[in-house]
Amino acid sequence: MAIPKATPAEIKERGIEPLAKALGLVGLVRFLQQFELGSGDYTWDREEWLKGLTVSDVVKEIESRREKQNC
């Protein structure tokens, strides 16, 4: 098996075949989903979500949600 000279597509195909045999198709899909790249910019999104909030505000929100869960 000449992996160093193989194209990325060939390497992917050679890797997927044994996984499909070992895990079955559903298992293979679940395995591959663990490595999907996300999209967007988490850092920017987080800054938007937390804009203007203090640590105290966040703690109060957490406590409020915990109280609602315990009701």
C-alpha cells in the first residue's frame, strides 16, 4: 500500500472502507460526524452574546435557571 503517493481522496477511501466494515454504515456516519468542522466565528458570537454583561449578571442568570430546574 503506497500511502505516501496516494491522493487525499485515495487515502480517505482506503480509511473509510475498513471503518465501514468494522462499524457498519450507521456507526461510520456517527464516527465521521465527530470530526465535522463547524462554521461561523465562535469568538465573535460569544462577544455578541455577552455584550454588556458582567460576571455578576451571568451568575444571577445561572442561579435563576437552576432554581427553575429544581421547581
